[in-house]
Amino acid sequence: MEKGAAKKIVMSGIRPTGFLHLGNYFGALANYVKMQNEYDCFFMVADLHALTTLPDTKELKTNVARVLAENIASGLDPDKAALYCQSHVPETSDLYLLLNMMAYKGELEKTVTFKEKVKLQPNNVNAGLLTYPVLMAADILLHRAELVPVGKDQEQHLEMTRTFGNRFNHRYGHVFPEAQAFNFGEELLKVPSLDGAGKMSKSENQFATIYLSDDDELIRKKVMKAKTESGGSEAGAPMAESVANLINLMKLVGTPSDAIASYEKAYFDGSIRYGDMKKQLAEDMVKFISPIREKAEAIRNDEKYLKEIMEKGAAKARKSAQATMLQVKDAMGLNY
Ligand code: ADP
């Protein structure tokens, strides 16, 4: 970076809707950890977003503590990045309200995640669910962030953030930069589910998702049950998706590249033994996850420590948010 140039601003969040999994880790957390050294980072636990799908708040406090602990156990340093809870920054709601006037009903209804959630919870199609992308835009634009480390599933939401920000800029004058989805790799990641269909997710296919909290035996059990094709491949055909998924997971958890190459070769010459391949993946996953799990367990119940971190993070986030809201209100002429 040039001397004296301002650091780029980074913002992202994870909903406290359960334990974090490998999709959250590789789609989001691993990037947070790398970015905290180079950028001005704001990372939050998105508790308000969680309310759109989980109206029952009994578990919320525990879940917020878990997400914070798992962020820190994955390497996030609260002295470097602002780590906070969304509802502790009330400016979020102020900007959300104003941005709702930039968002049209038709485009919100067309959002893929909205349509999916309508199917999942037909009896709770609340306005918060419809305006989920507006709240997400508020989180990002509140810090005038340029980079947003997220998984592939968030691409459309990021595009909507740019749309709402640009509409505001055109209507009232330039306040917001265009936020881009970010991954250190070449493209955004989608960590596949172990059943060969869809992505790992907190809300779906529990047995096909590997959590950072899974114990060694459970990891082994889940991996050994992963879907694979029976038999070899037809000459010239691409690798079956379920097997390619396992190879991908091996790459992510650090299986040595020569071992991966030999499984690929065995697949194509028909000599692959899926049991051996899964055993290797299971052991590599255990090695990868167990230190994170142990560290998170040690932090999770330390309420005092977690509260201190959240308060410090919220103070930093509110300072940045208040500066943006002054610009927003000025641009809109709401400065009387
Ligand atoms: P979930 O989908 O499990 O409820 P969130 O919606 O809270 O998770 O997403 C938190 C972050 O994790 C987002 O940046 C999202 O893109 C990322 N993420 C979630 N699942 C995956 C996955 N399977 N692969 C890659 N990234 C993912």
C-alpha cells in the first residue's frame, strides 16, 4: 500500500442461527482472518437478520456467544478488527429505514433467497424477510465498505447493495462507494454439502454439514456416510459431482496434493476405493477442526470477556456509523 493511503474498509457478518460450519469458515471466516492485517475491518454477528427466520429468541444469547467464540477461535483478533453485535449499532436501523425507500417491492420479491425462504417458512413471510437485502445493504453502506468477504450464495445480495447505494448517490449526491464481494482465491466459494446436493448450511441437511463444533467421532461418521458414485467413470466423462465435492473438501482442509492427485488418477482408471479416500478426508478434517473447536469451547462461556469484546467493537463501529449518517442526512437535506 502507498504510504499515507487510507486502508480500504471491509465489512461482513454471520447470523447467530446455530453452530458455524465449514461453509462459513471457508466462505467467510478464513477471509476475515487474512483481511484483518491489511484492511480496516468491521465484522458483526447479525442478530437482527436472524430474527427474520427465527422469531424465538430463547437461544439467541447463547448463539451470539458461540459465533463470537468461533470467530475468535478461527483466528480473528478483536484488537485488529471491530467485532460487534448488529443490534448494538442502532444507526443500522436508521440507515435501513432510509434505504427502504431506495428498494422496490418487485426487485425484493425476485430475490432468490427470499423465494427460497418463502418455501421454507410459508407461515412466516414477514416484511423483514422481504427486506433482508436492504438490512444487509445498511450493514455494509453504514461503514462505506468497499470489500465484503462472503460466499457465493451472497452474490445477488451484494449486487442489490450496489443498486441501493447507487440509487441513493444519484438521488441525493455521492456518499457510498460500490461494495464488491471478496475472496482471496480466484472466485467466490461454495462449500458443498456431503450429500452431494447443495451447499453446507446451518439450516439444512445437518448430517451433511460439518460444524466447527463437531467432535472427532462425529466428523468421521459424517464423512464416511458422504455420498459417492458407485463404480468408476465412463471414458472421457467428467468426474461425478459427489466425488469432485470430496476432492474439493480435501483441498480445503489441507490434504497433501500428491495424495489428492492419486485419488483423482484412481477415479479415472477405475481403481478408486472410496472407503480409503473418505478415511483420509475424515482424518484431515479432524486435524483441521479439532484445534478450532477446542479453542472455541474455552472462550464460549467466558461471558465477561465476550461482553468486553462486543462493547469495544460496537464503540468502534458506532463511530464509523455516525460519521456516515451525518453525510447521509446532509446529502438528503435532513440536517435541520
Ligand atoms: P448459513 O447459510 O449457514 O445460515 P449465513 O447466512 O449466516 O450462513 O452466512 C454467513 C457467511 O457464510 C456468508 O458469508 C455466506 O456466504 C457464507 N457461507 C454460508 N454457507 C456457505 C457455503 N456452503 N460455502 C461458502 N460460503 C458459505
